[in-house]
Amino acid sequence: MPGQIQEVYAELGQVLNHPEAFGLGSHVPRPLAARLESTRRMLRQAMREQQMPPDEDLESELAQDADADGDGR
């Protein structure tokens, strides 16, 4: 899934950067550009979330490690 998200992100960028290749003339209409940019922001956030574990999971793991160390194991 992460690879697919990156592909969609890149393809939307191509529409924004080269609109003439998609029959849009030299500029993307503003409402379409705004929607594409918004979608790219959502995809970028999804990619970031997949790369980083949630903080609470990390905190939980660290707390378990500290408990194990404190027990003399």
C-alpha cells in the first residue's frame, strides 16, 4: 500500500506540473488545482504516518523495557 500511495502522490503532481499533457492547457483550473493539492497533502500525511510508529506505542514499549530492567531480569 505505501508504494501505491507514493505513486498516486507522484501522478497528481504530474497533473499539477504538466497540465498540458492532460489536455488542460498551460494552467490547471484553480478549483481543480486546489482539490489536487489537498489530496496530495492527505497522501503525504498518510505516508508520514506509515513511516513513524505512533508515539504512544513507542512510550509503551519503553515503559515495558524499563519495567523489565527494574525487575533484575
